[in-house]
Amino acid sequence: MWKPTNLGLAGRSALVAAGIAALAATSAFAFDNMSPEQRAALEAQATEVAAVEGEAGAEGGERTIFDGVYTEEQADRGMGFFGSDCAACHANTARGSSAAPGLIGYTLDNKYADQPLYDYFDYMRTNMPPGNAGWFTDQEYADIVAYLLELHGAPAGDTELEGTEEALSTITIVPTPEG
């Protein structure tokens, strides 16, 4: 199901700006008394707001798991940790087994959708492995999350995923894009 939250801040701002511009250009009601100069100024202001908010999103504002938030090298490290301590229960594919639920696919697309990546990380860090939570360092848990994102189909990027609440809280889990 499509939700406007899937657009991100820049997308929502652009949508609002386009709506204002369309309304200003075609309305027979609200903007009838505006001069062409006033309409042009309103359209320019809406476009400027969308551009500024878009830059804020690109500079570390609102990001999703599909914005290249980990590196391939990090996912490779995470694969080692996952293989030695997680795969026995969650299976090598992380899609689950009779012993434990899946960690990707439905889990990320539905259970954790529209939540900060920190929530997923924090659950893992405070509960896994069972009976030995906290076995890994925060950065090693972040490496495991990077590997799980890779298995989920999220692309790698140029910057490593940091195992901090501050960094992980700026990344939103969103459903896998169609196509």
C-alpha cells in the first residue's frame, strides 16, 4: 500500500510545492485576485522550499535503508558474524527456520516498516543471541545489520553504517520498492 511517508521529506515537499503551483496557476477561486507577479512569486517560493528541504534530506536528514547506508566490506564482515552465531537458528538466508523467525523480507517490509533502523538494531543487540545478548560490540551488530540489509536487497554505498543510536535513528526502514 502506498503511503506518503514513503516519499521522504524531499518527495513530500516537492509534492506540496507542485500542488501549490498547480493550484496557483489554475484556481478560479483562491488566487483570482493575484497578479501574475504574485503567482510567480508564490510558485518560486514553493519551489525554493522544496529545494532547501531536498538538500537537507541529502545532507543526512531523512534516509532510508535503500539509500546505500552500509558498505560491501561491512556486509562481508557481518556475513562472518551472522554465519558463526545467527545462521544456526535463522538459516543462512536469514529467512528463518523452525527454530527462529526470518530477519529480512516480511520482517523489514512489514513489522519494522516506517521505523528507524535503530529499533531493529536495538532489538537485535538487546536480545540476540538468545541467552547471550550483547555478545558482539555495537559496531559488530551494525555489521550484521549491514549484511541483513544486503540480503534484503538494499544496495551498498560508500559509508559504513555506524553502530550508534544517533546514526541509526536517521535511517528509516521502508518496504522494498516495487520493480
